[in-house]
Amino acid sequence: MKAAELRQQTVEELRDKEQELCEQLFALRVQKVTGQLNNPSKIQLVRRDLARVLTVLGEKTAGGGASA
């Protein structure tokens, strides 16, 4: 997921994506603890996507951000 793609989405869509990624991260952590996680790098990818969503969401709610 690219930040440019996220910047085209609305605030509501970003909040939905944030919720979805949080749930996915929780499920991956549970799988890790129970030993069922096949791809441990998936946690890192989900965390990175969540950070991107939160960054863009913060830019939009703060009232602008740089659009260069």
C-alpha cells in the first residue's frame, strides 16, 4: 500500500482501514503466540501499513499537510 493511494481516500475510509489493520495485527499476534504463524514478516508489513494510514490520517485531520 502506497502513501499516495492513501492520500486519495477520505477520512472515513482511512479510519475503516485503520480498524481493519488493527484487527489483522491482533490476529497475527495471537497466531504468533500460539505458534500458528507461517510468515512472521507479515506482522512487520501490517505494522508498516498501519503507520502509513495513521500518518496520512493525521495529515488530513490536522488541516492540510504539505502537498508538494
